[in-house]
Amino acid sequence: MVIVRAETAKDYDSVFRVNELAFGRDNEARLVEVVRKTEFFIPGLSLVAVKGVEVIGHILISMIHVDTKEGKTPVLGLAPIAVLPEFQRQGIGSELIRKGIKESRRLKHQAIVLIGHPEYYPRFGFEPARAKGLETAYPVPDEVFLALELYPGALDGISGMIIHPPAFNDV
């Protein structure tokens, strides 16, 4: 049985390991460590999947902004999401995403933006972000730049460039 819960400080080493093994490098693991130390970190949106006592998955949803004509509008960014290789393709990532979306709604955020697989994220309601008036500085195709309104119309009237925390530039 897998439990998804908020990360605690005791999980930090395990979360680093999960991200490092899932991605085969430490960039994403270091990103999580850096974001934790910034104002962009939302403790209740850094979630772990635990089987027994082992952390086997992690998702980080942190604060980002849309730079609009009227100023900066806060939204959320989902990155990274990681599951230990031996536990992948068992629905653990999906559970982390569903719980992350649920908690983001509970905390009354407007939207979640991500760059990810175009055949995976739409099952959770993610749609092309550019069609919603959002843009990213990263050179990615439309089908991988995705957004999820956490309530209907949440992005109505909001358009502009997504501003990620500086730590994302190193990934």
C-alpha cells in the first residue's frame, strides 16, 4: 500500500535519492533543495509517496508567476515529479499528481503550469498553456507546455510570460 503525504524534513535525503535515481542525474534533486530554501516553496505541496517506511516517489508544486500587463499573477508550477525506477508504471506518479491537484485546490490556488509529456498530463485535465494565453521562455513545443485551471475560468483574462524561480534555469 502506498500513502501520499506532505514531505517532512526527515524525508529530504530520500527525496534527493528518488529524484536522482528517477532522472539518472542530480539536477532535479538539487532543484528541489534550492526551491525549499526560497519564498516559492509551499510546504504542503511537496508530497511524497511512501511504501512501508520507504519514500518511493516525490512531487514538487511551487509558486511561479505570470508576468502580465497588470503585474505578476501567482500560479503554480509542477516540477519535478519522480518515482523510483522499480516502482514506475504502477500508478504512483498519477497518485502524486492527483493529490497535488487536490491540495492545490484546497489551498485556493488558480492554476498549475508544467512542461511535460503531452500524452500523460491531459488525463489530469492539463491543456496547452499557450492556448490559454501563457508563454514560456523555454523553447518547447505547444503540446508539452501545459496548464490546468484549478477552477473553471481561473486563467480568464490572465496572459503573459511564465516566470520560474531562478533555480529552474540550472535544470
